[in-house]
Amino acid sequence: MTTRKKLLTLIVEAAIERQIAEELGRAGVTGFTVVEARGAGHRGQRRGDWDQNRNLRIETICDEAVATELAERLLDRWGENYAVVLWLQDVEVLRSSKFGSSG
Amino acid sequence: MRVAIDWVFHLGTWNLDVLSNLLDPAVLCFLLGLTAGLTRADLALPRALYETLSVYLLLAIGLKGGVELARAAPQTILLPLTGTLVLALAIPLVAFFILRKIGRFGKPDSAAIAAHYGSVSAVTFAIVLEYLRQSGRYFEDYTAVLLVVLEIPAIGVGILLARAGGSGKSIDWKHISRELFLGKSVFLLLGGLVIGAIARPEAMETISPLFFGLFKGGLALFLLEMGLLASRRLAEVKKVGLFLVAFGLIMPMISATMGIAVALLVGLSPGGTTVLATLAASASYIAAPAAMRIAVPEANPALYLTAALGITFPFNVTLGIPLYDWASRFAHQLGG
């Protein structure tokens, strides 16, 4: 009934939202969700109170191969100079065709 | 001797101007926000309000500028426009040189900070116009055009300075130009200018209560929020070091002096000179941070945000504008 997929979660500064969305598109994910986030980390506090201080939480579900390659590419391109935290999780999805082709 | 006497006399008038500027309700609102932030008072305005107010203010500044622009004779604009362009290119170069040679900052940080000081703050512009209007002073009809002209070129200079002779990394012009030309500040200012200039005057009357009548109130509310934001940047001052604090106070005076020189050369009125000096002295905190974050990712945002928003903006709003006005009038008195 359910299929195993990967959930990729990113916490990134809002400055690069458009570029991240384009990267997700190029990787071929079928969709993603963005929510506003607040918090603190290596690059200080992000209160989300004005443009230069906003954080986002971006999530997408896709096949494992796509997810790991995407995670590497995102870290490679943005990890050094931008606030980026990301992780992968196993998830069980219904209607697996919504999240990419295989399996 | 005569000059010395004039100077002492003028210094006295500056003190008075500072006091009357500090007792302006909008400036007091800024100080209230600053106090709230520094004392950790339970005051936080929703980001949606900040966004709404910044859209309102930018559009209102553009509209008002457009209405005034429609009255200006086109041939009178050309020379001030050229002078302002020179200013937009010269200020970031001077700032970059100071940061790099005296401050010993790295190239990306120097370039990014320089771009902020070359670019302008529309809110500081609005405050200086209110300052002049309140005392019934004359200034040229086309000052809003000078604001728009100053916004972008310095950011371009900053990007080129950061990349000059260095890393082979290609510049992401696609996203950068989007931030520059389609960013909300330039887009709304230009859009407002066009609407204000071409709209039927009698129809403009119908929106003037909101955009012109309530403007100062909106500005006061926005300044309350700016005080809060500035106080949070002030908390970072310890991390950025004493040099940048000094730079945040001295650079605006250098830029204002350059602004006054250009204003005299292109023949602006004393009021217009004050406006151009303030524009030159102001540092961007909307367009420049957004563009530099994308264009020069290795520059540390804490440095340019703290300098522009935590130090220079509060200085300009409280002491700077009366000071630049004093210097402009003094320069005109010397010249005339």
C-alpha cells in the first residue's frame, strides 16, 4: 500500500528562495512546500522581522537517488556562504506516483 | 575672519536645528523604537506591517516625486542628473578605498559595504524632504529622480569591485539584475514616479489624502519599526569592531561633503543641496542588502547591515540631516 521515499528538509535564508526553487525544478522533483521559519544557528539569530532576516523551511519528497544528489548539489552551491541546514528522512507515502516516477 | 564669525554663528543654528529635529514626532517614534529594542520591551511589529508600510512609503515617495516632476522643466534636470551619476560612482570608490586601505577589510566585505554607502535610503530621503517642507524651504521639483538615479549604479560598482581581478567565479547577472531592477524599492519608486507624472491632476486629488495627507503618520509608524530593527543591529556592534562604527559615522559626512560639492557645481538651491547631501550620506538597507547577498555571497551581511542600519541610519535621522542642512546653507553663503 505505501511506498518508501525520501523527505528532504531544508532550512535556508530567504535570500536564495528563488534559486533553490529553480534547483529543485532542475532536479526534477514534482513539488515542494515552503513555510516561514524563525530560529538561531551558526549565522546568528533569524527573527524573520524584515527582509534580510527571514528563514524558510522547504520540504520535498522524492526518490532516494534524486534526494541525495539534490542534497549534495545544494550544499555544494550554497553551503559555504549561506545559512543552509538540510537533512533526509525516510517516509512512507501513499499514491507514490505523486512523488516521482520509479517504485 | 568674516568666515570664522559666520561659521560660529552657523554652528549655533545647527544646535537649534538638531533640537527641533529631535522633537519631531516621527524622529521621536524612531527613538521610541530604539529604546524599546535596547530595553527589550515587549514590542514587536508584525513583518506584514513592515512590508505594507515599506510598499506604502516607497509608492508615496514615487507618486509625490512624479507630481512634482511633472512641473519641472526637462532641460533643468540634465545637469543635476549627470552630477548625481558621478556621485553614485565616486562614493563607493572612496568608501572601498577607506575600508580596504585603512580598515583592512577583505575585498568582498569592503565592496559590499561600499555598495551600501553609494546606494541610498528612500526613507532618509523622505525624512529630509519633510524636514525642509516643515520650515517652508524651497528645493527643486525633481529630487525624486536623483533618488532613483542614486539607487542602482553604486551597487553595480560594488559588484565589480568585489569581482575585479579575482576569482574566476562568473557573476550571476540573471538573479542580480532581477534584484536590482525588479526589487521592490526601484520598481515602486519608478512606478510611482511615472504614475504621479502622467496621472490626471484632478484624479490624483482622490488618492492624495492617503498617500500625501497621511504620509507623515505612516512614516512615523515605519520609523518605530526601524528603531526596533536598528536596536537589534546595535546589539551586533561589538562584533563588527570600532573601525566600522567610526566608518558608519564619518563616511556619511564625507559623502555629504561630496554631495554638497556636486550640488554647488550643478547649481542646486540651498534646499536642493541639503537633499543631495543627505542622499549622498544615506546608506541603503533595502535594495543593496538584497542585491549584495546574491552578488557577493562571501561578504558578511552582519558587517554591512550593522553599519548601514545600526549606525548610519540612526545618525542621519537624528543629527545628520540638520548637520548636512547647516553645511549646505553655509556652503551657499560662502559661494553667494
